[in-house]
Amino acid sequence: MASPIEDYALVSDLHTGALISRRGSIDWLCLPRFDSPSVFGALLGTENHGRWLLAPEGDAAVVSRSYLGPTFILQTHWATDTGAALVTEFMPVGDGRASIVRRVEGISGTVDMRQELEVRFNYGTVLPWMRRDPDPHGERLLAIAGPNALVLRGDNLPRAVDHQHVGRFAVGAGERVDMELTWHLSHHEVPPLTDIDTALASTTDYWERWADHCDPAQQYVGPVQRSLLVLRALTHESTGGIVAAPTTSLPEVAGGERNWDYRYCWLRDAALTLEAMLGHGYADEALRWRNWLLRAVAGDPEDLQIMYAVDGARELPERILPQFTGYGGSVPVRVGNGAVSQYQADVVGEVMVALAKLRDAGVAEDSFSWPLQRALMTFLERHLEDKDHGIWEMRGEPQHFTHSRVMMWAAFDRAAAAVRSHGLDGPVELWDALRDGLREEILNRGFNEELNTFTQYYGSREVDAALLQLPQVDFLAYDDERMLGTVARLEQDLRTDSGLLLRYATHSGIDGLEPGENPFLACSFWLVEQYAATGRSGEARALMDQLVAYSNELGLLSEEYDPVHNTMAGNFPQAFSHLALVRAADALNTAASLTDAPAGPSVIFHPTERST
């Protein structure tokens, strides 16, 4: 059975990522890319779907587990009755290969270690042919199936036992055992052994140098830095595309059907990532995201998708993998994402808002970027009256979602500003007219005078946490009476006993799925921003502390949180949650600077002690 979501650590080589449990098991790894089929898939089933366990034999306790500074080099300090050992695990960055390194070092006494390796290609369905071969450095264990191959090198290689490989070794004080597992195409030569010391040093240097470029946050320094690092870790080094999460089908509700594949690049997430990076000194990274985004959407605007593969590929058909029993029994397990074919009217707005911030920061448009943005505006003009599926990718009937209409307003607003403030060419009078017409429409049809609130969609009496983004894009002020009325209604209808916000009322049936989900962390971070901007600083800071405390000991956040069972829910780690954390911290910093309030905490708090 898989570990609780919060018990996992992420290691990344900027091409893919592995999830390692506190029990020392790599339960999820797709090679060579985030969206490749899994090699280790125990996270969604059993060890028979693939895993690599490395942990002390018998009774053992995790004394501590942390990243080595601002990196994704994981260090776990184990203690047993006979001694203590340190396990260091990482994926080398920058060497152009897909591998994971595990180093065991004896601290005191003697520790007996056990490893179990079960390689299962193609989402746990393909048992590879495995053999031991001589190697210039001793022996190597090869696993081959079709186009894929893995090679394991190191001392004390495991032996075959009933379709798995099991090994044991002892490490004493001052001793060290290294292992490296590397993926390669089976028709290519086996890649040479990595110099582990060199790889560790260069990977440490990469992450530390990247973190050093960050403009520091004055509040919540640790969580902000780790969140920015997560965004970088989820970014494909070669293409610049950022995946929403490295996992698929971790359930939003235990036992439910809301299990989606997030290993793809949403335009919305890319745009919001651009904003977060730009706000903390990463102009080069922001420019690379812009270029990925523009490459992905290039072509006929009518073919615009809301998500793409990390290389910009468009075909992401959704299918069910029946071989998996699901995380915690939650099925179906899906790969691909059916939302790829949806029309989501807010996406162009988010893209235009982000690119406007890039322009305002001094990054000039080129002969490709502005014409493509003009084409996106033409696309919006053609679909001005179309209903859509909204930011939450509803699988029910399309509607005129108020948030989507506001983001369309924002798109025309930023396009017109590009002409007036930056001298770019475009039909500014048309864009002004469309913007102003949308504003009038939204205020007349998206705001319910009787309820004193904006509504989820035209004609609805329900609210939606996405409405908290209205002032974020300057549609109206944070303290506008209509916005304050909307916040009051959100607090009444969507705030749970824990103080966290739901996205929307699933019992309404608007999403076409069975009702029930956990609070969505990004929405509560948006509420922090709203509180901070309207003088509710005490409530803002209290909610921020509560949210930050939901991160695990490594500073990682999932998509949702189950406050009843005190456990994470949804795909993990989740880019959207970390994006929203950065934005909320920035809002608190702005509020503090305006009121000369004392700075908030800069460390991560945990609501409960975790037993080991």
C-alpha cells in the first residue's frame, strides 16, 4: 500500500521526477520524461507495478529528512538499534541522461540495509528481461523491454527472487555504498558510469546558483523559495514547458472518481508561472516560458488548446489504465486528459495578462510574439459569445462563467494597453469597445443584486472561488463593495469548518461528476491575498500560517487538503498551489510595507508532530 501523499519527496533532473516515500521506496518514476509511461508505479497500485526500496532492515526510525539546502538532493538520516546511516538521493542535473543516484553512508555502528527492485515498464504492465553483465567497474544489472532499458550499477547488486531483485548489505561508520539507475534506449550502448562525487557537486551547484538569483521575499522566505524551486523542478529543461504536477490520478477525494493526469503543460499554469518568476528576479526564465507558450500555441488560432505535452505536442487522449488499483483504491486511473479538447475562455486572458507584465518589465516583443498575441485576440473576437467549460474544466454543460468573461475582458484590456503604452500595432478602438462591452455585460449579468455577489455563471445563484481573481486582474478594486459582498458569500457558502475554501459547490451538478471534494489550496491562498488587500491583515496572516503548515517537512504542497483526516489530496507536488503561495506571500509583503507591519514568519510550520 502506498504511503500518505505527504510522506513523499520529489527529486528532479528537469526532465522528469521521482517520488520517494519516507519508507525509502521510489514509488513513482516516469522515464525519460514527466509524461512518459511509468517504470515505478507502486504509487497507484502495489509493488508489483514497480518500485525501488532502499531502507534499513527491521525496526528503523527516520531521525530527519530534508533537502540539502535549496536543492532537490534528498537526505534521510536513519537510526536502528545497531547504528545510524545517511541516505542521499538525487537525479543529476545537466548531464543529458535520465538517472537516479542513491548513496548510503555509515554514521555510527553498523546498519543492515535491504533493497528491493521491481522494474515494470509501460505503467506496470511489462516485465523486463533482466540479466547481470560484467562491467568495467564490476557488475551491472540490465533490464530491457522493447525500446526501454535500465542499468543498475553499484556494490552488492540485488539478486533475482520471484520476479523481483532483492539485496542486502551492511554499512559501517565511515563506509559508503553508491548505486545509480540509468535509463537508455535499448538499441543504444549502455551509458558509462557516472562519477557520483562530480554529479553530486555539480547538481548541488546548479540548484544553489539558481536559488541565489531569487529576489528574496521579506515574509515567508523559506516557503517562497521552496515554491519557486518546485516550479523550476517541474520545468522541462529543454523545452521550457512546466507540468502541473509529476503525477497522475492521485485522488481529490479518497475513493472518488476525480482522478486526473496532471503531467502536462497548461497555458494557464505557464502564464502564472511566468508572473511568479518575473516577480522574483527570474526574467530569463520568464522569457523562456513565454517562448514555450508561444511555440505551443503557434498555428491556426482555431486550433488553440488549453494544454500541451512538455514538447508542445497536442495529442493527449484520455484513457483508463485498468491494471492499477488506484491510490487508496481510488479508480479510475487515467492517463491523458480529456479536458484537452475543451474551450476554456479564460486561458487567453491569463496569457495576455502575464505577457503584459513581461512587457512592463522591459522585455520587448519580437516579430513572432506580438503577431501571435494579435492572432489570439482575433480568436477571442470570433468566440466572444461562446459558452465555455471554465477554469475548473467542468465536464458538464458549457456556461458563460463569470470568471471566464472577466479574463476575456482582461485580454482585451491588456491588448489595448500594449498599443497605447508600448507603441505596438493593433485595432485599439475595437479592443476598447469589446472590453467595455464585456465589462457592462459582466456587471449586469454576472452580479446578482439580490444576493450582493458575483455568481459562478450567468443566471446562477452559486459562487465560485475563482471570483477572487477579479481584482487580481484589475477588473475592480479589492475593496469594491461588490467584491466585498462576493467575499462574504464565499465565506458563507464555500468555507469549510477548517477555514479553507472549496472551489465551488459540487452538489450543484455543474461539473457533471459525483459531488464531493476537498478544499483546493490555491483558492485559500487567493483568499489570503484578498484579506491582505482589504485591511484584514490578522486574518490573512493566520490563514497563511495555516496553509503553509499543510506543506510537508520538505515544503511541498499537494493540490488539495483533507482537514478532517489531516492528509493531502490530489496530485503532488502541485504547481498551482505553489504559484498561489508565492502570490499570497507577495500580497502580505505589500500590505506590510503599506502599514509598516512586522514581517511574518520565514520558516515552515507544521500543525502536528509526525511520528517516525
